[in-house]
Amino acid sequence: MLPLPLPSLMVLVGPAGAGKSTIARTVPASWRVELDALREMVSDDPGDQLATADAAALHDQLLRARLRRRRPTLVDSTNTDPAHRDELIALAHAHGVLAIAIRVMVPLHRCIARQARRPLSQQVPGRILAQQHAATPGLPELRAEGFDLAVDASEIDFLGLLLERATEEAPEVDLDALAAFGPDLAAAVVPLGQDEQGRTTGTVAIGSQALAVRHEDDGAQGYHWQIRVPCTDCGCPTWAAAHTAADLLAVHRGLPHDLVRDCDICR
């Protein structure tokens, strides 16, 4: 997994519904410059196209203000227009920071399915979505445009970034209330269902990276959240109590941790 060079201007590139906003939530909110969010700020509706001109003006001001201070900045929009990408590259280099393209791409049918779940005002028409998908360049093309680094989103450890940030922001918070880690980490939890004991199972997922977790309302054990880990003795998958975001980060990074992880077979 590649680290993100900082300071830099990180430009997400991909069609609507590809998962860019999920990735954007892994970095601090102050880093994100998102046109939809700015439309919502000026009109209370992120899909209000009549607010685009005002939102775009704010977008440009925020970018320049952060880059003047050489602060890490992530542009969360489709960025499928090559002329717009050229402007972003020039802006980054004019302020002495790296321009990084992060390509976020999934099959078109997945983009369409995700769009269908959004409020009507935020849905991109199918024709436009297909155009965005077709216009998303490959990594060699992005590098040829002048980006200092062009990578696929799967090459960057965004899940680790999110877990690391949650650990730093709330190192002593118990996972009894996952929302205590902030809306970004909570939003990364994908519920999958219930097992035979009635425990809620799911994943903490960013793109193709995921940690298996489950919630067990068992006060007698003194914990509620568990994470899937290999057994210390035999390597079989088992469940261990997860008390803090630091536990999740340690498992994700393969670092030593104090979680109990003996499986039923070894017992």
C-alpha cells in the first residue's frame, strides 16, 4: 500500500457512484473540497444545480486558500473533464505542492445501482453517468497529463488512514458506541445481517479493504464489538473483543495487539 505524499492536492477521478465520497471520508473533513457539499451549504440541497455557480466560486476560493497555506487538500468530484484536471494540476504546481490523481472506478452497473439509492435531486441521469464512466482516463493518461502521481484507489490504504485517524482522535473510547469515533468511521460500517446467535455481523469497509466485525450485546463479557482475527495457535479465523479503534487498526496493519484470539478448536 502506498502512503500519501503530503502536502499535496489529491484529485479523485471517477464517475458518480464509483465510491469517491466513501474514500473522501477517510481523510479529515477540513481536507475535503466537495462541490455537492458546497451546493448544500448555499442552498440546503446538494443536488440543486441552480446553486452550482455559487458553489463553484466557493470551491475555487477554498482550494486556493488551502494551497496558499500548503495544507493537504482533496477534491471530491468526478473530475472527468481533462480541461478541469489541467487547471487543478497547474494550481497545485503554482503553490508548490504535488498534484496526485486518485482513480476511483467500478463497473457502470454498480454506479447506476448506487445512484438509484440516492435522493432524486442527487441522481445523475443515466446518459450523463455513462459519459462520465467512458471519460474516466486510465493511469497512464493521467500521468501524461502532468500529475506527479497517478494511482488507483485500491493502491492506497484508505481503511488504515480512517482507523488511524479514529485512534488518534479518540484513543480511549470504548466501541460500545461506535458513533463515538465520529461519523466517518461509523459510516464505514456495513451491516450484513445476523448470525445464528442473533449477533449483528458486518464489515468496516473502504472500497475493497474490509475488516469483519460483529456486535454482541453481552454485558457479562464486558464488551459489545468483536473483530475477526486468526487464532494465535492454529491460525483458524475466530472472533476477539475489540475495545478501541486502536484494536481495529492493529488487526488491519497486522501489528501486535492484546486481543484474545483463541478459537473453539484450540479451547
